[in-house]
Amino acid sequence: MKFFKINKAWLLLLPAFLFLLLPIYGLFSALMSSLTMNGSFTISVYEELFSRDSFWTSLLYSLQIAFIATILSLLFGLLITRSFFPYINQLSGKLSVWIPMLFPHFVWGYIVLLLFQQSGFLSHLAFEIGLIDSRDAFPIWTNDKAGVGMILTYMGKEIPFVLLMLLPIYAQQNTNYKDLVQTLGGSRFAQFKDAEWPFVFPVLMETGIILFSFVFSAYEVPYLLGSTFPEMISILTYDWFYSGDWSERPLAFAAMFFTSVIIGIIAWVGFSLLNRKRWLLTKGQR
């Protein structure tokens, strides 16, 4: 019994640790598969990977889509939370946020596809009311190079998630800070910057890291709504892994590991900034 009392915290963390073993094993296996060839150590796979223009094009394209979708989701989530917090904090408002969370990303992808493709509902509506001469004149917002369809899908799914993350902050915020800034002659922007932002920023940073990591490496939405070129890095990696050419499979492992490294670096930088911000707050600094 004494052993269990002393190691209670570690025992409680054991299920989470066991759950993390699977992705850790997968990451380690991908690394070893990309660094070994015919039983010997080599970095030739990474040399070939970094020499391929298709890899860099897909990587930069994926970073662009992930950053845009994440920033827009955080921005709209923050604006909606600040503007409609009294309603969202009620049961009916919470249900309106929870219900979209029940549907997976590929369902949101199909909704965007049905609404925004050139043969979809909005193009039909615009044609019927005379806004466009033909349905082919409707803008291409799905399977487009700009990734508009993917960004719309991620925004529709992730904005409710941002609302759920921000809701406790606004439910617990002390309005005396805003009143103090207003009494001292501060503008509405000053009230937000000095009374809200220090408390909102850590949550936005953590949420942004989660959203970016998911969008950057997701497969189902790019497969449904992405363009044939440029491809998201997940689609390119899938094609390499399941192509008939077995020589490209090590490239898939290398690309997956390199993608994980990028996510890890961004997460480390983000959490470092977050910890510094929290440290400054404990010292009474901004």
C-alpha cells in the first residue's frame, strides 16, 4: 500500500503514457525505415527527398493552407465569442456549438462540396436568381489550387472548437479590469489589449498549435477537396507509400518523419513563447 501511495501520480499517468507509445513507436519505425537500406545506415533517402521539387511544393503548400485555416479559425472564433458570449454561455448557445463538433471532418467536407462546387446548391441558386449567366461562371472553390474548399471546411469544423476553448475564459473573466481601463480613459481596443488579451492569448496559442498540427497532417479533407497539383503533403506521402514503385516507400517514411519534426519545432516554439508569457504575467508584466 505504501508503494501505491508514493507512486500514485505515476500510476495515474500510466494510461496516458501507454497510449502515447503507439505514435512514438510509429515515429521511430518511420525514422528507422528512412535511415536504413539493405540493412545498412544511409541518408540517401533524405538526400533524394530534399532534391525533389514535388516535395518542397507540397510542403510549402501544406504550410500555407494550415496557417491560413488556423489563423482564420482563431480570428473568427475569437470575434464570435466576444460578440455573442451572453448567448453562447446559455444552454441553447452551447448546444449550437456542441452540435457541429459531433460531425467529423469528412462530413464537413461533403457539405462544402455540395454547397460550393460549380454544380452545387449555391451555384444553382445564383443562376436561378440571375446573378450569373451559367453555372460554369460560378467561382471554383472546391478542388482548387488556392485551397478555398479545404480552408472553408476546416473553418466550419474548427471555429466551434475555438469557441469551446475560449468559453471558459470569458465565463471566468473579471470585468473589473475592463472597467478600470475604461475609467482611466482607455479605448475599446485598449480594454481588449490590457484586460482580455493577456488571458486569451495562452488559450489561442495552445488551440492554434493543435489546429495547425491537425490541418498540416490531415488526409481526408485534402483527398476530398484538394487539387491534383499542388498536393497537400499527406496526399503526396500516401501516393508514395501505396504506389507500385517500392523504391518510393522510404521517401514516404522520410516525408512523414520530416513533417513530424516540423510540427514538433512549431509546437516547441509556441509553448516556449507561451511559458514566457505566463512567466511575465506572474511577475506583473505584459
